[in-house]
Amino acid sequence: MKIAITGASGLIGRKLLKTFAAEGHTLYALSRHAGTNMPAGVRLAVWDAGQGEPPEEALREADAVIHLAGESVAQRWTADARQRILESRQGGTRSLVRALAKLGRRPEVLICASAVGYYGSRGDETLTESCGPGIGFLPNICVAWEREAQAAEALGMRVVRMRIGVALDTRGGALKSMLGSFRIGAGGRLGDGRQWMSWIHMDDLAALIGFVLANRIAGPVNAVAPQPVTNAEFTRELGRVLHRPTVFPVPRLVLRLLLGEMSEILLASQRAIPQAAQAAGFEFQFPELGAALANLLK
């Protein structure tokens, strides 16, 4: 299969390139970084999701497009940052769909990244793909993002909206940012620790995207492990695997002072389950957090 991946230089994009290259797929990488090193055989095209349509040559022969590009939400949400985040996701996805509309031969499927942030903070509520969006900046971004992707359905394409949880990988993302403090015994829960975390091992995330490519799945898919945990449970399990104490909680007020409104991401409670993936027959290699962390930190 010929697969085009936007945001290919990011953590998830690099994992997909490595996984799909090993499976023998032909890969086209779209990245805003012209000097990005890619695996052998991957064709690179430069595209900034906030700056117009992607180059046609990167999409022309693709059987599938995986759209991951977007400004990071892990930054202070200043007015400028909010605009960049919105434009890169809403505007970037709109530009991508416009480019796909111009192709004589269109890809069969568009897989667009979204996030469990779509649901907002919902306490102990169990969240399946049928649940509506939450309220706030991040849910609004996700709604706009997904709406632009759905426009590709009018082009005859199968569209999948992957609502990705906390993707666990020691090379980047949330887990890498935690390891420094936890390894010296200075880790602890965030706030009261009762907020639910929907997580997924990076290997399972790559496998689930591959599964969605190969099967006739459409619509929203919660890309999360089947066993979400509270932040307090995550903290204890990470300390256990690292053989370190976890006695230094970070109060909600401190998080707010350090990160501003972006602290909402860390304190939001999302108890999402992968109903669509499991109904379609996907089997997780790491459904349980302890085994996932042990594998990543072995």
C-alpha cells in the first residue's frame, strides 16, 4: 500500500514510518522540517499545516492518508498559541481535504488524528465513541478538526477519526517528560489524582492504525487501552516499575501557575474505552498499564 503521512517527523509519525516500512509499504512523509531524517526509501515533501495546501505530488499516488500534523497543545495557551493550534488543525485539515479534492485518483481512506480531549473533563463517566463532545478550548479544537476531516466523505473517501489518548513512549510525549522526576524519587500525582487517564502503548497505537487501514472501519475510534487508570493509579504503577517512591504530589494551583490554562490537559478526567476497536476485533498487546510500563522501561 502507498501511504502518505502528515506530521511524519513527530513521535507518532516516526513510529508509523518505522512500522509501515518494515511491513513493506511505500511511504510518503509530509513534514514542515525540510532537513528531517527519514528511514531509507521514504519520500519526503515539505508541508506546514498552517500554510496552504500540501504538494500534490505527495498525495497523487497514495492509497491512504494519515493526517497527524498540527501545532502542539503542550504549551501555554496564549492568544497567539490558541490561534496557531486552531489554524494548524482546522485550517490544515481543510487545506488537506481541498488538495485531495483536486486529485484525479483519490486515496481510499483518510485517517485523521484527534484526541480524547474531544470529550472534555467528564469525571467518572465511561466514554465511548457515541458520547458527545465536552466544553472548553480543547474539545472545541477537536470538534473543528474532526468536522474538516469528515468533509472528505463527500469525496467518496472512508474517513476515520482517531481519538488518541496519552501515547506512552520513552522517546517523547508525556512519559518521557515524567521520567526525570520519577527516576530520582520526586514524582507524584497531579492534583488530587482522581482524574482518569486514557493511555495507550505506542506499539498498540501503531498496530491499531494499521488495523484501521486494513479493515472497513469508519467514524470515530478511541485509540486508548481498554483499562484506563486514575492519575493516582498511574503514578503508583510508574513508581513501582521504577522502584521509586511517589510521595511528591503537584497541587492543582502549582500546575496552574506553571502551565496556565494548559494545565487543564493534565487535570481533565477522561475515562475512554476503545469500544469501536474491540467491536471490530482488534486485540491489544498491552491492555494493562503495569505490563505496558514494564515493556517500555525494561
